[in-house]
Amino acid sequence: MTIRPGLLALLASGPSHGYQLKTGFEAATGGMWKLNVGQVYTTLDRLGRDGCVVVDVHDDQKRYAITAAGREELESWWQALPGDDSPPRDELVMKVLLAIAAAPQAALDVVTGQRTALTEVLQRRRRALRAEARGGADLVARLAADAAVVRAEGDLRWLDLCEARLLELHRTTEPNSHPVTNQEAHR
């Protein structure tokens, strides 16, 4: 996803200055997505070029407003359904897949290292989620924290699957092999 539909969504509620859009976007995403203000203005320039926003300059301050074309683009984005496309590029996925391609025997080390780091991340995210729940965090912040926890849990499940398939591959490609535990595979 790009920030384009996010800026259009914010502009749908009324005209705004670029910096207000930056802070509004970050607040609307529960702080999960920090923006560079230059990225905001570059995107706004493109939206203007494409006829999705208009710019009003008053006292040397630019104020952006969504156009009918921008509302149509936003509505198309709201209505777009998840497709059967490849999943987005993800560093964890790429790291494991490339480790398998480059050094299949060492791939289990990569999986184990990633799992260890991700388990620590998940524990921090769960603690933060509990703190937000106790602290009465707003709905957006809690949903963003929920998404981070669920994503980490999903990544851990995928790493478990990677390990199981790598171990199965090891068993089927090694003559007279026996089931290998993760620790035995690393010796």
C-alpha cells in the first residue's frame, strides 16, 4: 500500500495542510506508520497532477482539498477486495527463502535466529497491548497494537512451518537419515 489512499481518506473529511496530513496519518494508523513530511508533499503533488486534489494557497500556506476524481479513487480503494496476488514483499519471507536458495543446510539457523528475535518482539508487543488496555488507549491505538501482535504470531507460525518443511526435506534427501531435531541439525 502507498500513502496515497490514506491522504485521500484524510482529505475526505475536509481540507488540510500537508503537515496536518502527516500527523493525522500517523495518528490514524496508531503510530504504526511514520511518514517523512517530504513523502507527504511529493504524494500531494502527484495527487494534484492526477486531478485528485486541488491546492489553495493563502498567506504562503498551501491547503489541500479532495476533488471528485479523488473521491472516486478513494471509493475504488475502499471497495477493492484482497486479491489472489502474491503477498507483499516481506523482509522475513525474503530472508528465509533466500537462505534456502543460497545455503539450504544453514537455512535452519536463519529460521531459528528469526524465531528467537520475533518471539522477543511478540512478548514486547503483548506487554504493550496489555498496558494500552489498562491505560485506556483509544480504539485506533489498540487495534494497531492488536494487528502487530497477530502479525508476529502469524510470522512465528510460518517459521514453524518452514522448519518442519526443511526438516522433512532433510529426511527425504539424506540416505538412511533419521528424524533430526532442530538442535541436532545445527551441530
